[in-house]
Amino acid sequence: MRDMRRVVVNTIIGSFSLAALLGIIALLGGGDFGKTEVRVLLTTLVVGVQSVAALCYLSLADSPRYRWVGVAGGAISLVCSVIALILIWGGEDSEPLLRAFFVTLTVAATLAQTSLLLALAGRERIGPLLGATLAVAAGVAGLIVGPVLEIGSDPGGGYARLLGVLGILDVLGTVVVIATAVFARARADDSPAPPSVDAEPRLLSTALEVRVREAAKERGTSPAQLISDALDQYLR
């Protein structure tokens, strides 16, 4: 898993570096700024977003319990990126492709958020705050996907208000979960380690130990015996 993660990270960095280079060439190249340059920049944007999402999914690579979330997110985001590239370079706007793009984009973004939150705060167990945030995020995704697929009646003002409220709660919960996890980890790192039960206090300094060993060697005895004899003579 560690080797696979290294390969994925190197692939992400390499692909985005190449896309970024092409985007810079398109911006700084001579001539008019036409459709080809716009398509190159949009491709760079797609690769960049896909790279960031892949890093979120990859954060669950070491979690056997929630690894499937990252795998599902990676697969759906890859489909979303392919559809986006088809729309960018195909030259024709297809309504089924547009709907598929927005649906996969919504699901991939929700799974990226879920992966990040689980990696930060939910590897052991899902607490009430994290569970509520994930439930709200799922609700937001459902409200976005519904109109795209034309499920149910035409949404009105109440639908938009509900989506706005849930969206605000989603952002708020995400910020609180991340902040709580980060600061809790920082406090744990800054707290002093408890003393070991088996550890014994150091009675002699390093220099004194060297002197005791040298004196014991000269007298042909052990350091412990030398100290014992010296204590017996001192306490008489």
C-alpha cells in the first residue's frame, strides 16, 4: 500500500506539472488567445482539481475501515474528469453528458470531503459532530443532484432556502471538525510524555561513571563492588 501510494502521488505530481506547463505555454505563447488556448487552460484546471481530489481520497489509504470511500471517490472523480475532457475538446454540448458531469462532480466532491474528514477525525470512530456533518453533506449532495436528474417537482424558493441552510451547516461542520482535530492533535503532541514505570532515576553522571569504571578496573573489581566497598568504608 505504501509503494502504491508513492506511485499515485508521483503520477499526480507529474501529470499536474505537465498540465501546468502546457497552461503557462498557452498563456505566454504568441498569437491570439483562441479556443485552443481556452481548452488547454480548462484541461489544466480539470487536472488540477482531479489532483487535489485524489490527494483527499489517498488520505484513507491506510484506513482498512474507510478505504472503500477513497476508492469509490477516486473512481467517480476519474469518470467526472473524462466527461469534462470530452465536453472541453468534443466541441458539442450534450445534455446527457452535462447531467452526468454535474452528478459525478457533486458525488466526487462529497466523497473528497468525506475522505478528508474521516482521515482527520474519524479513523477510530465517528463522533456525533462528524456524523452530523457527513449526514448534512450527503443531504446537500442529494439536493444538488435531484434537479440535475429532474427528480421530483420543479424546485422553488423553499428548496433553494433549504439547500442554502444545509450548505452553511455543511461548511460550518467541516470547519469545526477540521479545527477540532488539528488542535487536539497539536495538544497531544505538545503534552509531555508520561514517565515510564520501569525507568529508574540516574544516580551517577556520565563523568562520575567513567571515574568509577576506571577505578574498578585498576583495582580488578566491578564498578558495583567498588561502590559497595566505598559505601561500607564511608558508613563505618
